[in-house]
Amino acid sequence: MKIRADIAALIRQGHTNASIARRVHCDANTVARARAALRLPPADMLGRLYAEAVPTGRVERYKPPADRMPLSPARQAANRAELLAALRGEAA
């Protein structure tokens, strides 16, 4: 079963049961049983904080503010060019 292998890998990386359950889309009790079967201790606080701080590149439940529209691709490119020019020290 691939889910159990994924759970084991995430446990060894220091994730908490709740964090693993969210990532693998299963119940936290399933993760707890897998952790007990592997005879691995609960995640320590430092390991948990480190593991959960790793960026995933996903933004959950994002909605743009009602009073603002998202930027167009052309405006995003112009903003990016202005930022790069400012970082290089070029006058705008």
C-alpha cells in the first residue's frame, strides 16, 4: 500500500500526525496506527516546526480581496521588471 510508505517517509521527516493526515488525505488515527506499527515516537516540537515550515508552493483557500482584482499577466511582468531594476540599482 503506497499510502503507508508515504506516511512512513513523512514520519521519518518529523511531521506530526495531523500534518501527515492533511498531506496524504487520510485520518490522523490512520497515521497514529502507522506510527505505532513502525514503533516510532511522536514528532518532537523542533522537528515538527521545521517540517511544517517547509514551503509546499501551494496556497490553500486563497481568495483575492473583493475590492481588488488580481493583476493581469502584463502588469505582473511590468512589476517584476521594476523590481529587478530596483534590485540591480538601476534608476527607474
